[in-house]
Amino acid sequence: MFYSMPDLATLSYVTVDDHPFDASAIGVGTIGQLIDHVSQLRRLITSILIDGQSPDLDELEFVRRTPLAGRVVFMQTADHDVIAKQVLEQLDQIVDLADQFRTQAAQHLVSGGYGEALKKLGVCFGHWSTTQESIGKVARLLRIDLEQIMLSEQSLDTFLKQFAQQLNDVKTAIESRDYVQLSDTLNYEMNHAGESWKSAIQAMKREIH
């Protein structure tokens, strides 16, 4: 009796988190379908190798269309919720730092130390921007609708938009060297920014399963 050898060009070897993954058994035939399947399992892809090479992310659509047949694919993932919790824990610390620099900047403005105030504000702006961007990324990762998360009397989405406007007001005051307006914004309009960000972070944490 003769046995035919399998066509190596049609075979694929796929491992996900160091475990063999039978893609053909569930109808997964391309890299894109593999990525979508893993994402549906609430897993975040942290690395992927195709035939020992990292794919070019600038050619993502081309990569997604790549057939699994004849390929060796290694994929590592992490749990969505675990990643989100880690990010939010870090944001708690970043928000505290931002508020410290906001307070210091406001104090320098009152004493006339405008140069030092602007230095502190630069650091503060960086922390606020990181927080705002990270919350948006966590929301997309977990598919959370920010309009449905309430902070006191407004949604988290509304809070983020209002805070973005306050940042624009601060930038305008800096550009026009209106240090009186800048001081008022930091001391009054943004006086509770740290508390608001803390509430936003806690609200996001409650959405994690």
C-alpha cells in the first residue's frame, strides 16, 4: 500500500502562547483571520513572527491577507483586562504627578517666576496628554463607550472634551503671555483636575471584568 506525502506548501504551523493552534479546524486561513480570532478571545497580540520575521506594520493590510498555508507563525498574546488594569494603575501615579506640577506651576505664577512656571507646566502637560491618550486606548481595547460612563453629572466622554478645551485655553494664555489668565485657569478651572482624573480612572476600572 502506498501513502501519498502531504503537500508541504499547504501545511501551516501555528502556535499561540507556545501552544499549537489548529487554524484549519476552525476555518482560519489567513493572518488577518488569525488576528481577528485571537482578538475575539479578549487577547491582545504582543508579538508575532511569520517564518521567523516580524511583519512590517506599515504593510498591515498586505500582512492580513497573507495565507497561513506554508507558513510558520508564532504569536504571543496578553489578556485585555490584565493589560488595561496595569495601564490604569500607572495612570493613577501619573495623575498624582501631574497635579503636583500643576500646583507648583500655579505657585510660581503667583510669585512671578514665569520661566519656572512654564517648565512645570510642560511636564504637567506631558502627564495629562499621556493620561488622556491612554484612557482612549484602553476604551478602544475593551470596546467601552465613554459616553456611557458617568462621572457625577457628566459622561467621561464629555469630561475628556471639556478638559481638552481647558488645555487649549492654557496654551492660548501661554502663547499670549497672559499670565493672569493662566494663573486663574490653573488655580480655579483646573483646581480639581487631579480628582476628576482619579474619578475617571476608577470608573474605567469598574468596567474591567
